Amino acid sequence: MPQLEPAGGDDLGAPDELIAFQDEGEEQDKGAGRGSAHGDLDELKSSLVSETENRGQPLALARTLGKSSQIPQGRWVSQGKTLLQPPVMLIQCPWQRIWGTLGVFSPSHELSLTALQSNKVPVVQHAHHMHPLTPLITYSNDHFSPGSPPGHLSPEIDPKTGIPRPPHPSELPPYYPLSPGAVGQIPLMSSRFSPHVVPPPTHGLHPSGIPHPTIVSPIVKQEPTQPSKEEEKKPHIKKPLNAFMLYMKEMRAKVVAECTLKESAAINQILGRRWHSLSREEQAKYYELARKERQLHSQLYPTWSARDNYGKKKKRKREKLAQQQSHDTEGEYLPCQPPPCSGLWSLMPSSSVLRRFPGVQEQEALRAVPAGREAL
DNA sequence: TTACCTTTGAAGTTA
DNA sequence: TAACTTCAAAGGTAA
């Protein structure tokens, strides 16, 4: 996907926002490949997803606005009006709530858009194990204001590491005073904390001593080759999550509940198809979140590069992968060859998943087909 | 115990 | 610069 913004731009999110609408062409191209039934297919997809998703307003909004493909490229539309600016942060995300609880986020910061107010942003996903201070490191709108952040959020640079130090709780404005004991009761701010990556007391800490979700103990992920002492001490800072990853985290539990599936591979396929069924506005929420993720990440770890994590994971066996892909292609539902049940096509798991999880197709199809549409 | 699977997107690497 | 590769999350599965 082409980058429309010159590298190094201040606004890390701009490409995302543009990309979100640039996909338009791709969608149309794909649609063209599907033949004349494209419009019907889209409509059906919409209705199918509406059956499987919450019948909430976001989708209704999408319908009100018309199909995303009808939105002029590069335009932002909200409530039937063309906007000159991208829509503001549309959802009240979990970490915003926590900021509010902690006192960084005043209620006035909780932005919402009328049409999306009922969009239930996932309830915070609880981590099984979490450092009680973890929620202290999160996002604030103030944090991303151009130029210098507000005093209480200005990351103090650690002279030893050069890494900005997140504000100490005592430095946070007391909008919502919180007792120390209550801090540990706060649910997860960014559900990026997996139980598997909870840093032990002496590893994986941000130089400030407060673990950040993107920091993972080097013990968890060790290089196969013997790392140097310096590398060994260096905490593993994870990549910031992209828009789709944020969407997956939010929607996974829902899909799991609906499909009674727990296999991530199968769930992810469903989520991938649902992602494409989202309206531009709905996707924009996640692009915006991802943009802020990256922005905060770059503020917290200005010297970090995705390169740092390269080779940290064991690579796939290329031959095996290629073989598998070749095998999967046989009989796969390719975009240019929709199966007879093309209405369900976008929600159907791939053949490789079906081989592994035979129940996926049936369950998903049954849940996806609205009453009275079985004949399709 | 750990890689694999599976998805999309961002960013790095390679040709 | 285009194409390719890796890694983010998740959790069951298989080696």
C-alpha cells in the first residue's frame, strides 16, 4: 500500500487516514472482479455482518451514509456531511477511561460522535496478570498535541537511557483522585498485556521502573544465538499495534462468544473478513487509535526501531510455508472466483482453516445467514 | 516447550 | 521504488 505522506512526517497517522480511503480503489477493483452482483454482494455482506455484529448504530450509520465505495476518495463523511477534517477520535477507548479514572483524562476529553455514541467499545479486556502500575502508562489526547506536551505529561528524559520517563502518578492532575490501593484494581488500559509477557520484577521494565505493555522481558524472547550482554539487558520493546490488531483485540471475545470458537487462526479469519466489511468510519476509529499508539510509542521510545525486533522470532520454514500456500490455493475461494454461495463468501473461512477446524464453516455460516436468506 | 496457524498493517530489507 | 519479509495479538494444536 503506497505511503502518501513523506517519510518522517510529524503526523504519524496521516498515512493511515489517507490509506483508509485509498483502499477505495482496491475495493472497487475487487468488486469489479466479482462481476455484476457486486452491489448485491456488498449489501448482503452488510446485512450479514449486521446479523453477526451488534445491531448497533455504527452499521446503521454506514447504511445511512451509503456504501463506502460511494464516498468520494479522500473525503471524510459524518452524519451525511462531508468533512474537511478527518473525524475526531470516535470512541471512548478503554485507556481513556483509565486515564479518566487516574486523573489524566478529564471528562471533557472523552470525545464522541453522535452517530457513534452507541458504539460499544469493548469493555476492557482483563489481563490475568498485570503489574498494578501498568495502567499508568497510557494515552492522553494531550500527549499527542503538536509541539511540547503539557507539563504534567511531558516525558522527562532519563539521562542514563535517553528514554522519556512516563509521568509519575503523583505528577498527574487530580481530576479523579485514586488511592494507591485502587490502582491495582484498575482493569487493563491497553489489553496488550498478555499473561505470557508480564515482565518479571527485574526484567522488562521501562527505565522508569514502570513496565509498558510494549516491553517484554528478554527472558521471554531470547535469540537462538547467544546475545551479547548489552542485548541481553535490553528489554524487548514490542511494535505498536496497527489498526487491525486493535480491532482484533476488541472484537475477538465477541467473535469467540458468537462462534464458540477459540482457535485464534479461525477467529482471525473471521475478523479479517469482518474488518473488510466495516465502514470507512468504523475503520477510521482504529486507524486513529493505531496512529496514537505509534505516536506514543515513538515518544516513549524515540530510539526504538522495528528493526530492533527483527530476527527475534524464529522464522517460518519457507519451504513448508510455500508448500502449504500452494496446497491451500487448490479449491480456495479466490476473489475472482466466488463460490455459488457468494453472499457468504466473505465470511467463510479458508480451506486451510476448514481442514484444521471442520466446524468453522458450519458455525459461521449458520450464524451469518439472517433469517429468510437461507436460499441465497 | 515452542513453533505454527491466521488475519491486516507498519516498517524494515532486498533487488 | 516495488516487492518481499518480519512482527505485532491470540490461543489451540502439533511436534
